[in-house]
Amino acid sequence: MNIKYEEKVPIYPAITALVLITCLIFLIVLLSQFTEKAIPMTSAAKVILLILFLLTLVVLFSFRELTISVTDKQVIFGYGHFQKKFYLSDIENVAFGEYKFRNYLGYGIRYGLDKTIGYTPRGGRGLRLKFKSGKRAYFIVSARPEELKGILEQRYY
């Protein structure tokens, strides 16, 4: 596949810091179990804490940036292993949009109150992709929405 466009949109540094701090707290509590001043915990609580620590690591590494790519035939976007791929020929319409917190109520992969699925690592402008098949529309935040829209429109018209 020949890549025509590629972009990485990072999440806000404050969110990365918050998840990292949470991860460190879990790690400190887990490691304290191997010291003389261990925090009293049941075995079940230790297992749950370990699972939460591992899930937090997955979130930290998977959701730190949104990747957007356009090839000759497809638009591909997502976080880490959570990728969506659509054929350019399936796109009916591409329109500019503005991220609204009240619609998505957060960042990441979100179902919007307007029935779109948002890939929103941060606030800002983006594109709304509507499909011919009547599938749910997607909203993607982009640092360069004008350039991305131009490339997508060249490909599906």
C-alpha cells in the first residue's frame, strides 16, 4: 500500500501524566508487598491491583496518540491495536467538525450523543466521515483537518 497521508495526534500531556501517576501508585503499592512495611491486603486485593496495574499500562501505551493514515484505497485510524479501516470508495461525505466535550463526554474512543463514534485524543477540529452503507458516522480529531479532507475528497470522488 502506498501511504498518501499520515498523522499522529497525541493526547494531552496532562492526561498522559495522570495515567502514568496512577500506574506508578499501583506499582508502589504492589512492590511494597515485598518489604517489611507492606500495606495489609488480602490475596484477592493483590490480584485485583495487579490486573488494574496491567490494564493501566495497556491504556497508557495504546491510547497515547491517534494515528491517521490514508492509502490508495483505505483510510485507517485508531489507537494502538484499536484500528478502524474503511475503503475510500465507501465514504459518502467528509465534513469539518469541532470536538464538543458535551457530545462525547471525554477523550479516546467515544460514542457521541449525535450518534457518531469519536476518535478524540484531544479537543479541536476534525472530520466527520459519513458512509454510503448507512454505517454510523465517525468523527476524527486531526491537527491538519484541511489537508486530510482534501486528500480524502481526491480519493473518493
